[in-house]
Amino acid sequence: MKQTLNITMQRSLSATDFTNSPTLSRLSTRPLQLLLAALLLTLAFLASLAFGQLSIPLSRVITAFTHYDGSNTDHLIITTTRLARALTALTVGAALAVSGALMQALTRNPMASPSIFGVNAGALFAIVLTMTVFSISSLQNLIWVALIGAAVAGGMVYGLGSLGRDGLTPVKIVLAGAAISALFVSFTQGLLVVNQDGLDSILFWLGGSVSGRDLSLLQPLIPYGLAALVLSQLLSPHINVLLSGDEIAKSLGQRTGWLKLAMGVLIVLLAGSAVAIAGNIAFVGLIVPHMARAWVGADYRWLLPMCALLGAALLLLADLVARFLIMPQEIPIGVMTALLGTPFFIYLARRGLQNA
């Protein structure tokens, strides 16, 4: 009986996975692949510190931390501007990628992304509402407003998707997310019609950006993000079982309702924090989990850390390219990720249609 159940689980996992099941050779090379991803992230982080309108030699980047000189212009640029920007891109990229992987597991949909949970629409509506009603424009305050809006929208999606006898199902959560997102987008547009002056103020949130950030904005949200990443990793074995299907997961003693609720909370924390800091950055939560699966397979114990590393590296590189395309001006980083993600999305859609 146990052997039959194991065979059933393997078949179900391969059906829900979007790549082939991992081989023994892949299992043995996973630590090396994580190390390579960490090396890529390190190089992207150093490049983000070194390159921009003013290029700084790598040796001077290192000495800015080992032998800081407050009178050195390069050291000041690195420590006061580029460090905060690079850390913001790293944090946001990792959070969006991990939340995307969780969202795809929760919905069992390879095309899912954190925006399905309504976090982007909820955060944007909360910002516009606060600006219109209370005339608050402080970035420190708006970050918490955006996080609250994302949490409210995510809670509404989860609650609506849980209605009915079957509880939370992948189809219902997608439909609930689409409905709640459309509702908040409509409310936002209505407020902007009333307060057109607020349109210029929210262009940053619409386009997405990591420029102009300082560490004081990032520090309050880092504990929540780190806690969510750690909890996601702790839940990864249970997520593997959930991917085999609710019936098999329940037969193995999994409390699927509580697990889905925990995943929903983690998605809101990760994606909501990312949107609150950097605005609407699309496609990172969609494409990075697929990239990670190509490296380490569908085992979430390895997939989640790989998503964090690749997501952080991807957003750092996207921000770096955004600085150079129309220099001395910069392209919003959300535009760059859209340019990268749209062809990938089309590829996934075509592959899905061909396999249907």
C-alpha cells in the first residue's frame, strides 16, 4: 500500500511540475548550483555598486567598506546612494521570486504570479486613497499604507476563494484574485479622476523603481521579509506533499487548510513588502520560479533558496541595464522586467497550448 501511494505521489508531482522530475545527477549537483547562483548574485551586487552615470573601479568599491574615507566622493556615492539601491533591488527581487513560487504552488498554475493575490492592486489603491483623503505624501508613511492595502486585498482574495463546500481551490483563488484586483483598480481609477493631481505622485508606484531609497526605508520591513523567507523554507517539505494533490496530502496527515493559509500569509508579506518598497514590478514572480526549476527541479526545499538567489540577481541586473539605456535618464525597473518577462510569458503560453 505504501509503495503504491509513493508511486501515485511521484506521478502527481510530475503532472504538477513544469519540468521533468529531478535525476540523481541533479540531486548531487544542487549545492553546486546554489553556489553558482550565489556567485552570480555577488557579481551582480558588485556591478550595481560600481556602474552608473559615474563608473567606479571595483578596487575602490571594496575600499569604501574596508577603509572608508568620508572625504572621498566615490566612497560617499557608494555608501549613501548605491548601497541602499542595491540592497533594495536584492531584497525586492528575492521576495517577489519566492512569493511567485509559493503562488504557483498554491494555485498549481505555472502562469500564476503574486499579482493574482491582489497585492499590487490593493497596495496601489491604499496609496491613492491615503493621498487623496489625508494628503499624505511621505514615503515612510506610504510604505506602511501600501503594505496594509496589500494585506487587506490578499485577505479578501483568500476569504472569497475559500467560500463554498470545497474550501480553497486553485480555480477559485484565481477567480477571486481577478475579481478583487479589478475592483481595486476601478476604485483607484475613480479616485484619480477626482484627484488628478495625485497621478504624478503615484507614477513611481505604477512604473516601479528602486532608486532614491535609503536604508531607513528598508530596515523596518527587513525583519518581516526575512521571517517570511525562513518560514517558507520550513514549510517547503509540506508544500512538496501539497503538490501531489489535496486528497493525497490529507491522506498523509497534512492539514491542507492551515498550510494554504500559511502560504497565503507568506505571499502577502513577501509580495506586499516588495510592492510597498519598490512599487509595481511585474514578471519577476512569474519567470524566476521557472528558471529555478530548470536548475534544481521542483523540490521546494531547493527551489525556494534558488528562487531567492536568482530573483535578487535578476532585479539587480535589470536595474543596472535600466541605468544605461537612455542615460543620463533611467528607465523604470518595472519597464525593464516587463521587457524581459513578456517574451517569456508568451513562450509559456504557447508551450501550454501545444501541450493541451
